[in-house]
Amino acid sequence: MNKAKMYLGSEEKSTPNVIEVKNPFNSNIVSTYPACGVDDVEMAYLKAKSASKETKKSPLHQRVSWLEDVADKLEEQSEKFAKLICDEVGKPMVFARGEVTRCIETIRLSAHTMISIGGESFDTTAMPSGKKTLAFFKRVPVGVALAITPFNFPLNLVAHKIAPALVSGNAVVLKPSSAAPLCAYSLAKLFIQSPYAIKDALSVVYSGEGVNDALVTSKIPRVISFTGSVPVGNSIIKKAGIKRIALELGGNAATFIDKSANLKDAAKKCAVGAFVNSGQVCISLQRIYVHVEVYDEFSKLLAEQSSKLVTGNPYDDKTFIGPMINEDAIDKAKIWIANAKQEGAKVLFGGTNKGLVLEPTIMVDVKEDMNIVCQEVFAPIVSLIAKDNYEEAKQSMNDSLFGLQYSIFTNDLAMTTDAIDELEAGGVVINDIPTLRFDIQPYGGFKHSGIGKEGPKFAIEDDYTEVKSVVICS
Ligand code: NAP
């Protein structure tokens, strides 16, 4: 069994009081983490504050080499890291491997992006009141960043915060999900043990009494980058005070299947979008609006595709759907299915579970105010809803508290351009699932789905650097 340790700056610290993490599929204890306290948070912040003076002055080539070195090491140990993800959160190995690959790419992208981030000069004689000067702006690091990450992508979402933050010259305090401490610790260790590392630039603390409030209310971090649920995001924004706050929150992603679409292709993609990672993806496909003329045919195709998905043991390479993260998560999913059935919905496919593994579940005859439709379900449950036309589907998609990503499947150009302009979401995908994300793209939601964008370039510009304006007069 593996023990995650605290990093207070570059120094490891253990405590006798450890918390066990169990694999969600077989309940084996796979890791432990030390319960942290407010003192640990304060120490991590003090070290980060002092280190930020060094990170700011460090040459960019060193920070780029640092990230490249971590990416190389991660590549060498990719199977070990995939197994860690599978151990801690039960993600099927095939997708855990995919997450490690993406994590390597995120780190490399962050390094490459920073090389081309710069400032701009401007002409101060543009206004009659101006005069000739040398004027420009440059980007400077914010200092200390707090990064808080969720369980569902326990490696790549850590990388999406610490890689852009460190390469742009900051120090970081990381607080990972309690469900996956070892994934975060093992990645942090690669950063901290790299020959290019800057001492004390990265700390890792875990949950414990008073830790969340101490992290969020401290005056030391200039930025909080949070990925997680809406209620926690809400609590952070209320407590944080004057800081930059980036919130990557939940969603209830939707798509529209037009009658002009390639139905077979759409059904195949939608089965992936709705059920990958047991629906525990912020852009998991939860609502499928289907043109009424192709509803029956599409429903049949989707059920057919879903029946091909192998469920069960996440360590088996053939498994597509593994366990949900814990009892609470599956209980919530089952209650929401039962409530929907009581109100008239029907299960077209799936609906039952073995342990924490819930079958891919397709619901029909739903109403749009049911929890499985209008809230974030975060489980392998998708609802099929017939619509007379695209306009009606668009109205339903937009009638949501969330706005992370939407998609449409169509061969109609006018519909495509309308969707790009009118769908109220941070991302719109045409002819694929809303679950599609490339790590290079700006990623983040409208409405309750959050504030700000992740993706190395956008995180560096919006979160981890500030614009400093300079005027030189002769
Ligand atoms: P969560 O319960 O909100 O937890 C996220 C992180 O916040 C964890 O590290 C958690 O620590 C910490 N936390 C809990 N309470 C806190 C508080 N009061 N103050 C500060 N931090 C606190 O979310 P989750 O269940 O791990 O992840 C699922 C959610 O994340 C879903 O809603 C999903 O949509 C969202 N998500 C969004 C994106 C995106 O990019 N938009 C990506 C992935 C996931 P503990 O683990 O110790 O409780």
C-alpha cells in the first residue's frame, strides 16, 4: 500500500493520523494520506510566498526544462500512473491510460505555450492628449496560486493547474481530492524531485479540520483555481475575499440529433459521451434531444450501442464502465432514477447495478423538470427527449442553470451557425458529443458552470499572470 505525504514546500511531512482510501470496485485499501491541519496550510503558504520571489526571477528556460523533465518521467512511468488512477478512483484502465497521455500533453503544452506568451507595445500619441513615450505591457506572475482539484480526472486536472502556474513563474499550494491523494502526490513528487525544480515552489496539503477555510481565506494566494462542484465553488467565492477566482464547475451537457445527421455515427458517439467514466465527467452527455422523425430509429441505435459496453472490473482492459466513486454517488443515482420512474419516466436500457457499478442507463418519457434532466446527474444516466425541431431543442438546452458544453449532430449549415451563436455554453461542438475536450482549447463554462477558462494559454493569461503597464518617458 502506498502512502501519500504532505509537501510543505519541497519537504515531505507525515503524521501518525492517516486516512485510508479504498478502491471503489473491490474495497481494497490502496493508499493513505495524512490528515492536515491549519498549521500545515500556514506553513505551506509561508514557504510558497518566500519561494515565489525565486520563481519570479528564475529563467524561463529552467521552468520549461522543468516541465519537459516531468513529462519525460511521467511517460517512462505511464503504466504505473494509470494503475494509480484505477486504484484510487476505479477509472477503467483503458481510460486511465488515456488520462496519463493527456496529462503528459498538458504539461508539454504548458511549457511550449509559455515561450510565446509576451506583452505588446502601444503608441501613446494615439490621443491628442498623449505624448511620445515608449509604452508597453508585460505579463508578470501573480505570486502564489491555490489549486483545488476534484476526483474524476485526478491526474490531468492537477496538471492543468500546476503546470501553467509553475511555468509562468508562480509558487503553488495544491489541495487534491481526498479520493485520489496518491495520484496528486506522485505527480507532485516528479515536479519536486526534478533537477530543474525551484525549491519550495510546490506544496501539497490534504483535507483535515479547518483546512478548506484556512486555504481559501488566507491573504497569501493571489489566485484560487478551483475545479469541482457548484456548491463548493459557491462557498469559495463567498469566503475568498479580493482574489482572482477561477471556477471550473459542473454541467448538464446536451446534444441535438437532427434528422439530417448520420444517426449511426451519432449513436456510437453518444454512447461514449453519456457513459464514459460512469458519467462522472463535467461534460458527460446527460440530455439527448432528438428530432421526432428519427427518434425511434435513434433510440434503437443508442440502446444497441449501449448493450455493447462492457461493465465491471476496471482493471480488465475490456471494461468500459467501472464503479462509481462511492456509495453516496450510486445511491443518489438510484434515487433519481426511482423518482423519475414514479413520475412516469421509463427505463429503455439498463437501470440496475452490481455494487458500485451502474449499468449504462437510458431514460425515456422524462419531463424536463426531473432531477435526472435538469440537475447534474454525474452518473451513467442519459435521457432521450423528442423535439419537433431544432428551435425547440435549442430552447430546452438553454433553459438550464448550467452552460458548460453543448453539441448538435447535423448536416444543415444554417443550423450549425445558429448553434455556434445561440447555444449558451462555454463550448459548442458540431457533429460530435459535448464530451469532446482537447487540452489545448479554452475550456470553461457560462452561467453556474463557472468563471474563467482552463487550457494552458488561457490559464496563464487569465489566472497565473497579471498585466503590468510600463511607460518610459525621455
Ligand atoms: P467537490 O466535492 O466539489 O470537490 C472538489 C475539491 O474541493 C476536492 O478537493 C474537495 O476536497 C474540495 N473541497 C470540498 N469542500 C471544500 C470547501 N468547502 N472549500 C474548499 N475546497 C473544498 O467535487 P468532486 O466530487 O471532487 O468532483 C465532481 C464535481 O467536479 C462535479 O460537479 C463536476 O462537474 C466538477 N468538475 C468540473 C470540471 C470542469 O472543468 N468544469 C472538471 C471536473 C469536474 P475533498 O475531496 O477533501 O472533499
